[in-house]
Amino acid sequence: MVIYAVYLSVRSQFKLKAALAPLGNYRVFDSKSDQNINQRVEPMQIDLRIASSKPVAEIVDFARRCEEAGFSGLGFVDSHTFLRDVYVVMAQVLQHTERIRVRPAVTCPGPRHTSVIASVAKTVQELGPDRFELWLGRGGSANFLVGLSGLRLAEIRKAIVEIKAFMSGDWDVYQPAESVQKYGSETGTSKRAEHVRLYHGGGDPLPVYLTASGPLNARLAGELCDGVLIHPAMANEEQIGALRQWVAEGAALAGRQASDVHEVLQMEGLVRDTLKDAVRAWSPRLVTPLAKPSGQEWLNQLGIDYDLSSLKEKLQEAAAKFLTFYPDNNHMEDWQAAEKVAEVVPYELQEALVEKTAIAGDPDLVTRRMKELEALGIHHIYLYPAESFTLPEHELRAFKEVIGPAFNLS
């Protein structure tokens, strides 16, 4: 399959260049009762998010168990202030597994220079040439926790171009800096090198993906990347269709089809023994958006008829409390304490929000929702559980016993 990558030949010039790219006990889900939903065109792939908060040996062992269970891939959170270094972890996982695909989910240029990302990615690729991908984003906790802002659109475009070009072994992606040199009694300036390239660049292209929740990133992924991690606010036909259309518009700019860009759906959600347990476990993610001035508007957009006026003060207090949790209000170490704080949101509202914005519940419910996504043409799901300081044992067990067998993946 021919796809197109854009390379940076000099600092301010772009050129288009064609290249080849590889691209309680749980109940068992009864797939026969859902034949009207499951009209499969191609095999489903299901990946799992892992936050590397545990020692590397524990993470490697968990990854091996994920491979044995039948997961297609693993995405490792890249946030260096509270997690193990993602590239060290991925290198170890690749060396101790045989089949499962591995990628950072996601690396945000900023904390790492684009040349550093290109170099470490090509190094890790050597340990799993057909099993490693580079997933990129515009900025998250890795940026914000060290005082860096997220990348603007022009900056992530430039980063993608530089990373792909440098990984390919292209010359003159970067301009060497001038340095002060002393020649005998005279002092002058000179460049240490006229030209630079990545010594271990070239070889098999490394697939690059971009996360996209709106039109700007989606079009950019379609134009420049090998794949896209779509992240709709609600995983429904309308929003998935909109993201696909934007990817197609970007692909057209590069003279290719949207089908040339591999699609992965980020499915935020989790699995517990009961729906109530799952809703409670997800509830800390609901407080901050509800506490914002736009909280009522958010509910209205989701089609949830609920008046927040009597809860506003308590919601704002809860959101302020979350800011005291380590390391931030999305990756709280003490998740059980966060669940207690989130009880300010009545359970019926929690459940309504989870139904609209996440896929959470017992294994049968989560499997059924995945089947519905498959009916929308989704064939690659990245399951994104809530917690960052525990390994997703609930999701692994549910996949092994229920979800995997339902998709013939175990």
C-alpha cells in the first residue's frame, strides 16, 4: 500500500515524498444472541492502556499475561514525572513478548526534542521491528506538570514532519548551531557540522499515529500520518462519522484515501463486577467538567436533563479538592479517596454521564457495547481505563474470560 509522508528538507521548507509503510465470577457473553449486531468484515483488535507506575519487572509480567490473554496491543502512558520511562518499559516488553504490539500512548513533543523522540523510537523499533508504533499527541500531563504548554497545530505539524524525516535518515532536518572556536590567538565562530542525520535512521518505516478528538488533529493525521487514534466525546455514529470525514479531508490533501490511514478508537471505560461498581470507579472523571462554568451546557449537549444549580458550590469545592491530589486531577494516586470526593455527584447523574461518555460496566455490558461499535465499522479499539497507579487487572480478567472469547481473540 502506498502512503505519503511529508519530510522537512530544510528548516522552513516542506516537500512531499512517497514511501512504503507497514502499516465475583464473570458470566460468559452469549454472542449468538447478538448476531444482528455482529456483522464482522475484518477481525477486531483490542488494545489496553497501561500506566507504568509499578516496577518494570511487574509491568513486563503484566504485559506477558495480556499477550497470553489475546490482547492485540498495549499503549503505555508517557508521563515522566510520575511513571517509569515509557521507552525503557517498551523495550523490555518487546524483549519478553512475541506477538503483542507496543506503542507510547501518547508521546507529546515538548519534554523531548523531536530528534530525541526519533532516535529513541528507531532504537526501540530494533527490538520489535513489526510490533512497534509511535503514537503522538499535542500535550498532556507530561507537558503541563513541568511548566510546558501543549503544542499548537503548527507546532505538532512541524514535530511530525521532523520526526518522520529524521527517522527516515534524511539529511538537514535540523540546522547545526554555531559555536565559539579559538584558533591560536584568534577567536571565531563556526559550525561543529555542516550537515546532520540520524545514524541509525532509515530502514523499515516506523508507523506514526496522531490522537484526534476534533477537526484540526483529524485532518492533520489524515494528511501526514500512518494512523489516527480517534477520541470522540461520545462514541456514537455521528461523532465517529465526523472524525472520519475530517481524516478523509486531510488524506485527500496528500492524494490518498482515508482507508490508507489506520483507524483506532480510544474507548474510555472500565470493567467491574457490577455496573454500580464501574460507575463509582469512573466517577472522579466527571467532577471537573461538571464544576466548570460550562457544566450545565455540557449536560445539555449530552442530552441529559438535570439542573446543576443546587450542586454548583459543592462541585466547585470537590474540583478544588482534586487539585490537591498527586500528581493532577486526571491521574490521582489515591483513586479511592477521589471516588469519595466524587460522591458529591448523585449516583443517577453519574450513571447517566457514564452511559453517554464512557463504556463502563460488567463484562457482558462492555462486550455488548464493543459489539455495537463493531457494527459501526470499528475494528480496532484502544481500551482506556481510569486509573494510573494500578495495573488494569479487572480489564485483563474480563478480557480473558468474556471479551476475548466473544471476539475469538483468546
